[in-house]
Amino acid sequence: MRPFAYERAHDAPDAVARFRPGAMYLGGGTNLVDLMRLGVAEPDFLVDVSRLSCGDIEASDGGLRIGAAVRNSDLAAHPGVRERYPMLARAVLTGASGQVRNMATVAGNLLQRTRCPYFQDVSKACNKRRPGSGCPAIEGDHRNLAILGHSEACVATHPSDMAVALAALDARVHVTGPDGDRVVSMPGLHRLPGAEPHRDTVLEPGELITAVELPPPPPGRSRYRKVRERASFAFALVSVAAVLDVGDDGVVRGCRLALGGVAHAPWRASDAERVLRGAPAGEEAFIRAAEAELDQARPLPRNGYKVPLARNLIVRTLQELGP
Ligand SMILES: Cc1cc2nc3c(=O)[nH]c(=O)nc-3n(C[C@H](O)[C@H](O)[C@H](O)COP(=O)(O)OP(=O)(O)OC[C@H]3O[C@@H](n4cnc5c(N)ncnc54)[C@H](O)[C@@H]3O)c2cc1C
Ligand code: SF4
């Protein structure tokens, strides 16, 4: 590992003031330190933001404001999250292990990097790690990679489960930086790769996430389901965050659907939502909705299995939430 300097910030403005070219913010370190050991990340200065005062969960405008430094375990265990946003608590609990969740922060989870095997291997080319060097995954091992929204430059997937639930909940990410404060609505924090896969998010250098704000929970029942290669300690092959609100007449009044494991960003399934709204809740509408969304899928030679997997997961999850 390359030598680096380390300082702990007192508060958010102090963290931003300390940031300089070559620096990175450090949350729980469960992803960044691994990448430093692998030589994938080479910051010369770490600004530790894991103990900032933004470590609380508070009521806000009928919803919740979650500090960026809240640990993943504390988020999943918080009574307000468990009772009012069970889908979010579930999504967090499906990620990593108890030990990792005790260390990992909310902001760090959202900004963790892809687990594409070539990205993590510095002996290989990778447009995300070294722009312009190529994307060996397109011809090589892409079994777990994207089927939606990918580009000729990158077919990686975003790994966070929490981000998928936040995308379905219309969460707002509060950011501060050298040019002031701003708010980014989910799923708009993460980018599709396009020609610039080295940029995972819309954040500019030095911008610090300070909080995630949840609006009041949407009406209806919700669920997070994740398919993975083993029952724990594994990233999603495909995941679904779903909220379904069905009236007494059996018609869908509202619905939210987001997919994980399929794209470079949490994927809000807007086409499926459009099909469902106003339709009689039932298998036929659920299949039509899933197929409307997955019409856009462009699977690679070895990850075509994700298309029926995503379709079946959407349908099954909606069936569980339906009347
Ligand atoms: C074996 C293993 C399995 C895992 N499985 C899953 C899984 O299935 N699902 C899942 O969702 N996650 C999974 N994880 C990921 C784990 O949840 C992440 O490592 C963790 O959430 C990252 O959080 P952190 O606070 O440690 O971030 P760090 O490693 O400290 O930082 C990650 C990134 O965020 C940046 N950053 C941190 N805080 C801020 C801030 N406030 N503002 C701006 N930038 C910031 C850092 O600069 C860095 O780029 C797994 C991890 C491991 C090790
Ligand atoms: S898919 Fe993206 S992260 Fe993976 S090798 Fe290609 S450019 Fe790199």
C-alpha cells in the first residue's frame, strides 16, 4: 500500500476545507481500504468523516433524516426505519455481514465501487479504473454484470442494496462541497456509464454526503427481495425493491419498483410502474409490467439468465404484495 496522510474532520465544513487534490473521504473503510490494499485506489490523504456529527437519525417533515455517518447496523435496527421503512431495513440486512455492517456508513455504502473482477485487478485493463484502457468484461467474465443501461465502455453493476431501496423511496441525498450545499434525488446520484465509466456518480471532487432524507413512506405494502449465489455475504445477481398500493376495488393505485444488480446504477423501473398504475392487480398485469421494463434489456452472451430472473422476481414480489 502507498504511504498516505490521515486526518479526522471535526464537522462537515471542516472535512470540505481539509479536502485537496489526491484526497479521499474515509467512512467505515470497508470498501476503500480494501481497494487501497489492491492498488485500485491510491489516495495520498484520507479525511476521516466516520465520526462526524452527521451520525443521527431524526424525524423530518413526516419522514426521516439519516446522517451520512450512521452505521449500516444502526440504520437497520432503528425502530422508525423498521416500522415505517421495513423495505430499507431489509435491504441493508441483506448486504455484507454483521461485522461489516457495524463498520460501514450510509454514505460509504452508497459510494462503494463495483465488484467487477477486472476493476479490482490492477494487472487488467479497465475503463473505469484507467479511462481509455478498454473493457475486458465485454468479451470476458460478465456473468454477473449489467443487462440494462450499459455502454460500449463499461458493463459494470452498482453493488449497493441500500441504494436500490432508496431509489424506490424517492430519497434525497444532501451534499455539501466547495461550491456550497445541494440536494440530489435518488436514483439520480448514480450515473449510467456512457463514455465516462470512471464517474460512478454525479458528485464533484470534494463533495461530501451529509445526510439522506426519506420522504413519508408511500402508501401500500413494500418488500425487498434479493437473489444471490449463496444465502449470505454475497452481492445481488438481481434484486427488487417494490411498493404496491391496491384499492378496495383491486385496482393498483400506486407502485414503486427499483432493480439492483442489473445496471451501473439502481434502476427505477418506470415503464413497469406506468403499466401497473390503474391496472387490476394480478398476475397478468404483473407479467405485462415486468416485460415492459425488460424490453429494454440488452443482455451480454453470458448473462442472459438475468432477464428471466428479473422478470420472475418482479412478478413474484408483486404477487406477495398484491391482494
Ligand atoms: C465481503 C463484503 C461483502 C459485501 N456485501 C455487500 C452486499 O451484499 N450489499 C451491499 O450493499 N454492500 C455489501 N458490501 C459493501 C459494504 O456494505 C460496503 O463496504 C460499505 O457499505 C462501504 O461503507 P464504508 O462506510 O466502509 O465506506 P468506505 O469504504 O469508507 O468508503 C466508500 C467510498 O465512499 C466514500 N465516502 C465515504 N463517506 C463519504 C461521505 N460522507 N461523502 C462522500 N464520500 C464518502 C469514500 O471516499 C469511498 O470512495 C460488502 C462488503 C464486503 C467487504
Ligand atoms: S465492466 Fe466497467 S468496471 Fe468492469 S472491466 Fe469493463 S470498464 Fe472496468
